[in-house]
Amino acid sequence: MSRFLPLTIKFVDGSSMTVSSIADARRALGGLWKNKEAAAYKAAVRLVDDALDGICRPDIAFAAFKNAAAQQGLLKPVKPSAALAMLDRLASLDGSNGQSSAG
């Protein structure tokens, strides 16, 4: 069962992986990253391992993982959900673009 909103990581070799748990994050940290000597990467490894050992909160470890992936440009952009895209289209039809007509 996934605990976090899924992230898609695109590794240096072009392969990708969906990460939605601490166990997924640990597997992803074993993939091909741009710089495994980077401080954020090393912190993510330590915190993810600590979370797996039960001595770090999983949300902190997952945030560190996401930060490390973002710093190395490995996060694949997320497309908005179909429901959000529909709401955006409906909002644009009213012509207000979120601006109030009060004045």
C-alpha cells in the first residue's frame, strides 16, 4: 500500500520508476543518479534507511528523497488529473479568470 502521492523518477540512463513508499524510495536511491556524492542524496539515503529501521518519520524521509531527486532534475513533471483539467476548462469558460467583479 502506498502512503505518499506517487512521484515518477527518471534516472540518468533514461529508465523511470514510480515511487510512492519508503521501500520504493530505497529502491530508487539504488538507481542511476547524477551525483551520489551530493549532500541531499546522502541525506536521503540516511533518512530513508532510518525510516525503514523505524527511527525516522517516513514523511521526513520521503521529503528528503523528493528534495534530492528534485535537486538532481530527476523528478518527471506530473500532468494534472483529468478532473483538475476539466475544472480548469470550466473555470476558463466563465471568462472571469478568478478575478472579482466587485469594485
